[in-house]
Amino acid sequence: MVQLRLIPILACVTLACNLTAAPQTARTGRVRVSGHCLEDDHGPFLGLGVSYFTALWRCKNDRARLESDLAFLAEQGFNYYRMLSMVGYYGAWDGLEIAPIAFTSREGKEVKAWPDYWEQLRTLIDLAYDRFGMRTQITIFADAQLMPAKADRIAHMQHLLDHVIPGRDHKIILLEVANEAWQNGFPDKQGVADLREFTQYLAGRTDIPVAITSHHNDGFEGFDQIYGGTAADIATWHFSRDRRPDRGWQPVYDCWDYADRPGFPPVSSNEPIGPGSSVSTENEPIKLVTAAAFAYAAKLPMYVFHTGAGVFGKTRFEAMPAIDRFHNLIQILPADLPNWERHDAKGQQAPLLLFQDTNYRGEDRPPADSSEPGCVRFITATKGNRFVAIPIGIHPDGLHIQATSNLKFTAYHPVTGESVRTVSMKPNERTSLPGNPEALIILGRIQP
């Protein structure tokens, strides 16, 4: 057994020991998709976003709150936000309507068009980028029922292309055609056909990356139906919020099977479970932060932190669990991690493998009735002699691993960014990692 060495926190001079968030300067250049990575003029970067659905409403009606929110989010390391460009059909948005045109809500409320709609949209994009270094993800048709005629929808997209995007293409990270389109104005087969047509329409007229929508109610069938053979650069998808399987870790690993499918675009975890999310909510920092790290290692270029504060804004971002912890990931993880080769625990190509003494070797998890140490999932990404490994749902008694090469690694706490252990290993040697925290970020190198 390899002797493990605890690194005192005060002596930690490597990455991310008690990091303090700091305001970021704006990255320059248009965002591009290169393989599974995002790039701009500064090179590759990890897309770390946050839901801010009411941003455009606040730009018009509560500018002080908007600026305070964006300043706080930028200080936490978020480099973009996801906004909705039209809402109000459903009663939940009463008083928070965003109205490019006049419409009648489902409840019969008459809402007047904003005479300054396009001015407010331009102002929001400029303010977020110029003052706070944050790019905008525009979800064009949120409540598309506001604009039911197809000709009006095409005209709306063309106005966006003609009067908002010019001169701002470097400030916009993504154009998403619609939000959960099947229930927001694009029903049935005709809705899917229109979504695919609109994607081609946008992609043929701008170099900004384009996504379509999440059709997650139909699982892989919906994914294939929406994104197969389209002009989309990114697949925005909403993953499971079911906390029942695997001690609540399913929402963390659900992205794995979608992330690297030949013939399909790379995927954004566009609206994952979070504090105050609908259907189910997650407040444990270890799961919230590790979900982003797992996504990047699984080959996702973008992750959005989704919270109740980012939907209706009834609570403040500052009150959201773990919102001040994501900046550790940007400090620790390689900026081009989504382009690395990924491995699960079942293969022999990874430098580290799970190991159990009895009945269990090279699997993702021990048998359901096992009390042996293990974890829910264990994935690794490799590039040259470097590797990143992420075990999640670690058993309280810890985790047994085995090296396939000469290597050295440091395990970090995902939430604090502090180093937990540093280990050197030879081929076929085994060691154990602790069961607290329940997940780790392991950075290592294969040595001669």
C-alpha cells in the first residue's frame, strides 16, 4: 500500500488554496467551438454560466439590481449568463413580462409591447460585457406563444441579426433558438421542423455559435430528433433532476452518455438541478460544484449554474449555496479539458483504475449489496502525460485505486480547492483515498 501524505493547507502553494474570487477582465474575440472546447482570442476556456432569466426585465425596470447581480456573478468567476428574450405567456411571469410585441397571456392579461425593447437588449449585452466581462447567451424564443406566427418569428430573428449582433458578436457566447420548445410554442413534428429550419437560418447568417433547445422529455430519441444532422454548434440539454438513484448523484453523471456522440454537436449542461430549481432542488455544495467539473471532464464545454435566484429573482444570488465556490474549478481545471480523451473505470487505458479486492474490479461501482469501499462513478480525462480523474459518490470508507503507469497526482477538494493528498505510484500499485469529501478532483502526470 502506498503511503499517503497530507499536505498542510498553509503550505499549499499549488493551485486554489483558499482562493478569493476577483472581478474578471473581459476576454476578447468571437467565441468559437473547436472540437469540444470553446475558444476566443485568448485561447480555450471553460464556459461557466449562470441562469439569469430576468436580466432583460431588470435592465429596463431595475438597473441597480442588475448591475449589483452582474458584479457579484463576475466576481465568482462566471463568464456568461443565460437570459430569456421574451416571457409572459404563463401566469408565473405576471409583473415580469418581457414583451417584444403586444400579447395576451394564457390567463387573459393584455401586455403592451416595449417601445424600447431592442434598445434594452443592446444595452444589456453591452453592460454585461463592457463593465463586468460577462458574455450573453440569448435564448430567443422562451415563451414563443407570444409570437405564434412563423413569419413574425423569422422577422424577429432577422431584426436580432441586423440590429443587435453587428459589433457585438464577441459579446454573445451562444444563440439558443428556444427554451424547452415542445412546451413553449413549438409543439409536435411541425415544431421540430421549424426549430431545425430556424437553426439553419441563424447559422447561415452569423458566426456566433447556435444551439436549438432541450427536448429532454423524450430522452435520446428527443436528442436525436432535434440535433441529428443540423447546423447546431452546441446542443443545449437539460439533464436529470432525479435525486433518488445513487444517493443523489445521478444529476451529476447524467451528462456522460450525451457528451461524446459521433455526428452530434458538443453539449451544454444548460439547466441542471440547482438550489431552488423546479421539479427537484439540490443544495449540497459538493454535488453542485462537482457537477460542473464532471461535465467538463466528460467533454462538455459549457455548464450553467441554475438557481431559483436566476429564474424569477425572488431571492438574491448571494444566498445560493456554493455560488462562491465555482471559481475554484476555473483555477484548477485545464482550460481545454473538454478536448481531452475521456475514460470510464471499465477500460484499461486510464492511468488510474478502481480496484476492489473481491468480486469487483474495473467497474463504475460495487454491487448494490456491497459494503466495500468504492464510488458511484469514476471518470478520467487524459492528454499526453497529464490526466484529470473525478470520482463521485465516494463510499464513507474510502476508495481503492490502482495505477497502470508510473505517476504522481494531487487530489483536491472540489468545494474548497484545497489539496487533500499527494501520491506517487508505480504500475500496479494500489492505494486508498478518503471517503470525505464524497468527490475529488485529481490532477496528475504520468512519469517516465
